[in-house]
Amino acid sequence: MPKIDGQSLLAQIQSNRQTLEACKLHHFTETEVRIGQILACTNCGGTMRLTDIGNYIRGYVAAGKPAQDIWPSWR
């Protein structure tokens, strides 16, 4: 099993977090997904797990906005 470079992994995580936080509105276009899949935002390129995207959408909807702004095929 290859050794994990912890410093490199941490740098990637921090970079992705900064990218996500700088995005004004995440957007996803996939029409078919699998549980546990990681998707990239079409606006910023940052990546998120499906569960995190679902929570993001629920917060957006709670603010009175339509889920389709973020993911047109959201059900």
C-alpha cells in the first residue's frame, strides 16, 4: 500500500475549501449519480460529496430559493 503524503493531502483539502468558499453559487449538472460520489461545481471547480451538496441545497431552499438554481435535475 502506498504511503500517504499528509502534507500534500492537507494542502489539497485547504485549496478545495478555499475554492468552494469563494464561489458565489455552486452549480451541478449530473443527471445520474452514485451514493458516495464526489462532484465538481461547474462554476468554481471545487469538489463536494453528494451528502454535502444535499445539505447545501437544503439550506438554499430554506432561504426561499429554488433547488434547480444549483442542480437543475434535483428532485
